[in-house]
Amino acid sequence: MVRNKILWSDETKIELFGLNSKRYVWRKPGTHGGGSIMLWGCFSAAGTGRLVAIEGKMNVAKYRDILDENLLQSAKDLRLGRRFTFQQDSDPKHTAKITKEWLHNNSVTVLEWPSQSPDLNPIEHLWRDLKMAIKRVLLLNTEQRV
């Protein structure tokens, strides 16, 4: 396995207005606040692959569709060739039968990875940087309104 041929991937949730925790506030009927977006992305030593906004709740079928529409194209765009190694964690959606079948049918080599191990996955650094950049933009926009 060659390190520069690894395509790292993961999903993340980005809170657009606040922290990822429950808060109870009084609001006028019909108003709401907060908001978040779920993303799937990938990258390699050659750069970033596709970034996909996930509509609704992520499930196995949706994950397979994301792979179908984005994984091989990302590898192609990054010039990884057909012999790249795909990294995903051991989330149940990633280890489901239909996901494994899709990966096998598309001749994708998978790097086995423990779930809930964000400290090991380099994409977590990209997610952190993205979240910090969004937070800075939101903070600047808030300051400009005041």
C-alpha cells in the first residue's frame, strides 16, 4: 500500500449557528434557529476530492449512492489510478453488505479502519479547519450586523 494512493473519507456534521448540543429557548411561533449540514468528503496526498452535502438522514442506500456518484470520479480527478486504496471507518453503513458489494464490484481496495477513531483519520483535520473557517465567517457576519 502506497500512502500517496490512499483516498481518505468521512462524514461530518457542521453546526451553522451554535454548538452541537441541545438548547431550549423561547421563540415566536413559526420561527426557528440553528441549522446544520451533513457532508461527505474525501482527499488524498494529491488534493481534495468531491464534497457532498447529504440531504436528510444518512442510511446505507444513501451512502452507496454517494460512493457511486463520487468515489471513482474523485480518484480519477486526483489522478490516483485504479489501484488506489479507499479509507473509511467501520461505521455500520460502511460495512453493510450492499456497501461491501459495491466496493467489490468496482474493484475498490479498502483500508480497514476502526470506527470512532477520529484521531487516526487525517480528514478530521480538514473537517476541523472547515468548521473553524465557517465559524470565522459567521462571526464576521454577526459583527457586521451589530
